[in-house]
Amino acid sequence: MQRFLVRRFFISIITLLVVSVVIFAMSRASGDPRHIFLDDYSTQEDWDRLTVSLGLDKPYYQQYGIFLTDAMQGNFGISIKEKRPVVDIIGERVVATIQLGGAAFLFSIGLGLPLGVLSAVKRGSLLDAAGKLVALVGQSAPNFWLGIMLMFFFAVNLGWLPAYGRQEKLSIILPAVTLGWYYVAANLRLIRSSMLDALDSEYIKLARAKGVKPAVVIWKHALRNALVPALTFAGVTLGALVTGSLVVETVFAWPGLGQLAVQALFAADYPLLQGVVMVFTMLYVAAALGVDVLYAYIDPRIRYT
């Protein structure tokens, strides 16, 4: 298993390096920040001074080398717009994004897993049909539309929940449900499919023939084997929920990294944009690596690959 984990770790490092190159190139292609800070009355001397202060007078490979060296030390530079260290700005927002992603993840697992199990156990019943309907709607409805509908009914019409912001404890419910609903449907379908395979296997038939209680057969023996592919998907889900909250944070005015990335893009603040995307990437890679470790412990066959 040690060889498996070392290999996964090096793959994660290579992924971060490749992403850093892409981020650096795309941030430069998003626009020249000098046009934002200099107007028509600026002189060539002003332009040259700003070019030097932003490090744009150096070749691209030197700019990337400086960016990578600083990033490895946790330094993403100074925000062009806010004139503050990028790390400080990200630190103010990252907690909100992790909270939202974590709440959406728990919602997707807490609802999708039991619905998937029950849908498989009650195959062909009304409960199974309802589960299929939930999966269809969840994977068809766009995030922004679902968020607006939830806001309209539960915040505007009923007044049960806050419509936007992060000031109240209940503010996280609507954005978390909006962000996690797609993955509720995905987990439901995946767990249902895996459970159907597990329930039709020989060891389950043997357990039933020995008189093992149905609840033990379903929730202990069948579910444990059905969770192996679901766990792999859970790693992708967790990373996607933490890093894919851009639309939801914008709809609900949630002060997280997704909203910050949009603001940095429109302001052509590429140090801030680079820092946000790098943090997103590190969170995603860390989630995937953590799932690989859990995967090796759950499935003994992985330990010797």
C-alpha cells in the first residue's frame, strides 16, 4: 500500500504543477491590469513604472518562475485591486467556501445514500419510481434556476430562510441544498446501481440462506461492497462541491472564494485570480488524495497494486 500512496502523492504534485502553468497562462490572457489603473492622461513614465512594479517587464518564463517559487512558500503576491496580500484575502473567504462545500457534501451523502439503498431494496415499487424522479430532476435542473426557485419559495414567499448572505446560521441551508442537489441525484443513481449488483451476488444469497437478518444483509454486507465505487465518486464530489461553488455563491451572495474569483476576473486582478484558482486546485487534489487513502483501506486489493 505504501507504493500505491507514494505514486498517488507524486501524481498529485504533477497535477498541481500542470495546473499552475495553465493558471499562469490563462490569467495573463484575461487582460492587462495596467489598462485598469492608468487612464488616458497617464504618461509613458507612469506606464513603465507600473510595469516594473507588477513584474511585467520580465519574460514570461521568469514571471512564472517567480510565481511558482512564491506559491510554494505560500505567497501569491499582492492584489492589484485591494493592495493587500492575496493570502490574507483568500484566508478571509476560504472558510465560507469550505463550510458551504462541506454542508452540501453532507446533504448529498445524507440524502442520496439512503434513498439509493431504499430504491434498490424496493426495486420496481413506488419508492423506486420516486427515487428515479428525484435523480432525473436533480441532474436536469441547472444550479442557478434551482437556487432562484428555492429562494423564491422558502425566502420570499414563506420567509422561513434568509435569501442571501452569511450573517445568520440558517443562511447556509439554501445555498447548500442548491449546490448539493445534483450530487444527491448522482449518489442516488450510483448507490442504487451498486446495491443492485451487490444484492444479486452469491455471498448475499448465502447470507440470506444462513438466516442473517435482512437489515444486516442490506446495511452491513451489501452496502459495504456497494460503497467502494461510491467512495471514489465521493472524492470527486467533495472536490467539486468545494471548488465548483462559483454560480451558487454568486446567486446567494455567499462571501466565498467563488465570488472572489468572479470579482478578480472582472478586475483583471491576476495575482488574486491565480491565488484563488491555486487554492481551489489544492483543495480538489487534497480531497482526491484523501479518498485514495480511504479507498486503499476499504478495498484490500488496492493495497498491493
